[in-house]
Amino acid sequence: MELFELWLSIFAAAVPPTVKRPLILVMDGCGSLYSSAIIEHATKLQVVLVCLPANATHLFQPLDVAVFASFKGKLRVLVNEFLDEGEAGSYSIDKATAVSIACMAWKGCKFATNVKSGFEVCGLFPLSLVNMQHRMDIYTRNGTPADIRLAAWLQAEPAIRREILTLPLPATKSKGRKRKTAPVSG
């Protein structure tokens, strides 16, 4: 039995039997988690695996979008406050202080609220194509607000496609007269 199969068994057993089956497990699109044995095991446990697009967890994974973003924001503020209060020119934090700051940031997060809003913002629950498309739009704009127009020089995607990802044209034959050569031997 693979480690993930064991984890699925523990997950299914941890959910009270009063919860209606099938269970839905939203996961990232990491290919190493999937095999026919895992899918069969999940089916046997009445667990439906819903896979997010690969390499898109920053867009659609509720923890990345709502929980970790909130934690990182609070952590950034607390670290900056600590550095501002410290000696001028000192940009180091010892381990004990770093752990203390991380604990304060963690305690300052409203996890129950953030987890619920994370699923909604990502469009996973309640299911919302509008919210999912909004997340994709943020990604395609590289995080810039919708009302800001990108400068012409920021049009990187077409330039990359044209200049880097395009194969060079095959060599063309000269349209001029062909030179004829003859071997010269003495």
C-alpha cells in the first residue's frame, strides 16, 4: 500500500459516519499522487478526488489564496515593525524572535473565516465559474488591477512567443544564378 493510500484510509476513517458519502477531496494536480491503485482505493472508500489544475494552486487552492496569504501579510508587517524598532542598520532576527513573530502572526489570523472565504473566492464552494474566471484573469494580468492598462512595452507574452519560442525559418535557397563548379585535378 502506498503512503497516499494509507493517508486516504485515515482521512476517510476520521470523517464521522454521520457525514453523507461520497466525500469530496480537493487536491492539487500533482501527478505523483495519482495511480490506478489510488483511484480504485478512493472509490472503495467513497472519496471523490477533485484535482485542481497542475501548477495553479496559487490561483485555486483555498489555503494558498486565503490562509497563507493572510499569514504572510501579517508576518511581513510584524517583521518590518521589529526591524524598525531595532538598531539602525540591523537586518537580522535571531531564531527565538523569528519563532515568536511567526506565532504572533499565526494567532492574528482568522482561520475559520479565511478558510471559508478561500473556497468561495476560488470558486470551489459554492461552485462559481465567475470566481474561477476572475482568478484566471488576475493571473493573466500578472496581479495588476483590471482598470490599469498595461504599457505597450509590457506585452511580454507575444514577444516571448515570437522571439524565443518560435523556431527559425528554414534556410531559403538563393534565387540568383547557381554557380557551377567542376573538380580540378592535375
